[in-house]
Amino acid sequence: MMKYRIVISQDEDGNYVAECPSLPGCLSQGKTRKEAVENIKDALQGYIASLRKHQEPIPPPIEEEVIEISA
């Protein structure tokens, strides 16, 4: 299982746009946030499949930790 960070924003028409900064040009959209997330999952799988097919390097999945700080 690979994990990639996505960024979700809402456009001027109220649609949600999801993109993956680690995979340039990999983006999708949906009428709801949930739909945008489901659509970007499909886009990520297609993007990775294309990289494999063309024997291109696959960006490493993210590794992140949550830390607490006093504010």
C-alpha cells in the first residue's frame, strides 16, 4: 500500500479539485469532497500504472508523523 498526500480545494463553481503534489499533473475533481477523493484515487492508480508501463521512476510514498507543540 502506498500513501500520497493530496490537496483539495473548491473552485469558483463549487466543485472540488484534488491534486497530488508528488505526481505533477495528477489531478481530478468532483461535485463533492468525497467524490473528488474517490476520483483522485483512480487518477493516482492510473498515473502509477503509466509510470510502470513506461519504466519511469515512481516517486516514493509519504512518511509522516504527527507531533505536538505548545502554542
